[in-house]
Amino acid sequence: MKMEVELKGIKEALEMYDPKKVRQATRSTLDKTMTFMKRRLITLVTELYNLPATEVRSATKSVRTTMTELVATLKISGKRISLVKFPYAQMPKGVAASIKLGKSFFIPHGFVQTMSTGFKGVFKRAGKFKFKIIPNVKHRNPAGVRREIIRHYPGPSIPEIVGSEGFKPIVEKEAGEHMEKLLMEEIEKRIYK
């Protein structure tokens, strides 16, 4: 998911002031606006979800402008987040987790487990039976050992959260207003130095 904001007033500024200084001001404005958008997005998500800001920060990346290309982009990406990153409680009859602030849900017969790979998550046994015998296949199960079939329960991803809650239009609107004020300030700062 990408967030973009249009910068208005550059043509008028180029006609009125030195183009080199306007270009520097535009670059600075775009970079500062991307930082503003990232901070605002983190704030909105952490106000509504029980998610640490570091998780949101790691899923967002701002691509800054260069001298040749005056385009700044905020990219939001990431996989689904494990439920153990949210507040959870292991109970005798399952796991209770809280993704949104003030709302929790229950996974009956769920359990929290750290796998042999080091991955920690919320799981639940699948199927009617506790154990299922897997046939003696050379690559999968050489000894024909009984293995439990379990299902992993992941939480939402950051792009999913941003898209479902409608944060994108809010952040883009606020960033547009912020950018209009900031552009004139940056131009004045460079001209009247």
C-alpha cells in the first residue's frame, strides 16, 4: 500500500523566486511531510489497536526525495502479525486475545506455543481427533510417527489495519494541509537567510 500527497503552488513559486531555492524547499517539504505522515499513521494505529509503535514503524518505510527526482512515497508493507504481539492470556479452556483497544475475543482450545524454529504463536488442534497417523512417506515422515495437526491463528497485517479502518484518506488529507503551510515556510527560510 502506498500513500501519496500532491504538492500545490510550485509553479507560482518557481515564477516568483529562484528555481534552485524553490527546488531545495520542495525537497525539504516533501521529506518533512513523509516524516509527518509516518508519525501520524503510527499514532492513529496505536490509538485504536493494542499494538506497539515499533511494529507499525517497522512496517512503514518512507522513500525520501533525491536531487534528480522530487517524489516522496510512504510504503506500508508486512506480513500478518502473530497474536502474541498483542495482549493475550492463556486460560485453561483456550486463549483470550485483544487486538483492538477495549475489545477481546476467545479462541476455545487454543494454546500459545514456541515452535522448534523459534516462532511463537497461538495455535489450535485441527480435526476431530487429537492425533492423526501420517503414512510412512520417505521425505515427510520416515518413521511413520503420529503427529498432531495444528492450525496457526495470526492477527491482522499493518496494511490490512490501515486499509480497513480508513486511515489512508485521513493521513493524506492532514499531510496535504501540513505540506501547504510548510512549503511557504521552507521557501521563505531559504530566500530570507
